[in-house]
Amino acid sequence: MTGDRRIVASNLRALREIRKVAQEELAVRSGIDRSYISDLENEKYAISVDKLGNLAEALGVETWEMLHPATAARLRESKQA
């Protein structure tokens, strides 16, 4: 499970940073507490499917992109290009 948490944490942080969305703003958009978002980014918790969907919608991506191991790397590469 730790690998899955790491993937979600990395993708969540990368998506949020690339879209220039603060944790506070993402919390409002998704209806999820800001401290929980921070804990997710720090791999403290595993996320439920419902909350993962809320975050994906708030960030404008498909839910599967939050789970795909290559999402963060792809986003970082596209940002550098």
C-alpha cells in the first residue's frame, strides 16, 4: 500500500503545483479539509475512492490520472518544455 500512497501523494502535489492551486483553495474546491490534503501529500493516509474522485474533479483531471505512476513525471516534463 505504501507504493500506492506515494503515487497518489506525488501526483496530488504535482497537479496542485502545476495548476498553481494552494492546499486551501483545493480544500474549498473539493470539500476536503486542508490538513487532510496535506496528510495525503505526506503519505500519512490512504485515500478513499470518493475523495480521490473529488480531488481529481477539483484539479480538472480523470481519477485514473491520480493513480497512474507516470502522471507526476509527465506533468513535470511538460512544465519544463
